[in-house]
Amino acid sequence: MPAAGMLIDLFRVARDIGERQHVRTVETNAQGAVDEPLLAGAALEPATYELLFHVGRYFKARRVPLDEDPFLNVVPVRFSIADPQHSYHVTLLAGPWSYTVYRG
């Protein structure tokens, strides 16, 4: 089912030193998606980015039985955008103990 209320942080990663710059934080809507693109227009530039999906927080809020420290707490997904003219949809399918990611 769609992950409504999943907290997601977006970072831009500096190529030469690997440091991250926080871009924005969003929460998914009832359909498990964000209401608008995380990056658009001039903000969408060729770079390496990282999304942090707060899956432990999400499952805890839904009272899913978890260990005290969830097996998956924050799922990082690092990806690169080469051509800002293309469409990039990063999809996460997650359970309390596993996940998969793909570009939609």
C-alpha cells in the first residue's frame, strides 16, 4: 500500500569532497508520492544526490511490530542526474526488513 506520511530528506552531494548539502525535507501524500517535484527548473542540475527515506519512523507511526531498534531505520539512496531534461522518479518499495529501489 502507499506509504503516506513517509519523511524524505534530499541532499546534494559535492563531487570532490563527498559532503552533503541539505536541499529540502518532504513528507509523502496519501498516494505515497510527493506533491511536487523535489527539484525543478534551475534547481535540477547535473549532480549527485541522496535521498534519505525515514522508514523506521514510518513503520513505528503505523504501529508495525518492530524491535526496539528497527532493522531498517533510514534508507539512503544515492543517485546521479546526468541530463536535467530527463524525468527522474525514484521509487522505494519498503517493508520493515527489506527494500528495493528503482528509477520509474
